[in-house]
Amino acid sequence: MTLNEILTLVAIFLSPIAAVGITLWYNYQKDKKQQKTDLFLTLLATRKTYPIPPKFVDGLNTIDVVFHGDKDVISAWKELFSAYHTDPFQIQTADRKLLDLLDAMAKSLGYKNIKQTDFDSFYEPKLFGNQRAFQEAVNQELLRVLKNSESFGNPTQSNQNTET
């Protein structure tokens, strides 16, 4: 067997293995980027929603894994985490840190021309605000009525017949 024949046989056997390896690596990279994009879009879409939706909190709790190895994103997340745990809570500081996090995530995903001011604007139909204000008023009134009722917070006494 000549050297050319040996190289041809090696190429015939190694080519499919290399192709599968490259395909698996490509799919892994594609899936990883999709996870990052999905997380970014979830946080972006729910950033100013009230009450805070569980998927926003869940998204924050997955940053360490999804963006593992991305120093800028992890650093921005740690700063936001710290801002969320201050006493007293400073909403303006937390909002600014959230914008920093979204900016770092956008840059990591290749969105180089998006600015923080783009993240700061948020569309919410006026009806949502009206519904939220109405629900808050109903809740406050319900709480007022319950607090002023005789049995709120006090165990009710059962009517037991004390005849002997």
C-alpha cells in the first residue's frame, strides 16, 4: 500500500468523525447563543412590569449559568443583585443597574448599537395602568374593611353552649 492510499483510507474514516464533531460543536454554540438571547429578551420584555413576574426573577436567577464566563455580564448582574439587597431599597439605583445589565447582555450578544436609553423606554398601554390603579384601590379598600371588621386578625369564638 502506498502512502497516498493510506492517507485516502485515513481521510475516509476520519472525515465523518470530524463532520459529526463540527456539527455537534456548532449546535452547542447555537443553542448556547439561543439561551442567552431568550434570557435577554425575557428580561427586556418584563423589565418594568408590575407586579414583578416570576419569569423575570427566574431569568435573573439563571444569569450565572447562561452567561457563565462572560465577565461583563456577570459583573453587571452582581452589581444589580447588590442593589436589590440594600436597606433601604433604592429603586433608582436598582433601575440603573438593571440598565447596565441589559447593556452588557446586549453587547455580549452582538447588539453593539443599542443604547441604554433604548432599554429605558417601555411601552405599556394606558389601560394597563388604569387597571393596576383600580386593582390597587380595590385592594386598599378591602384591606381597610377587613382591618376594621371585628374578626380580622382575631380567632373567632365558637358558640358553645355552657349549660350544665
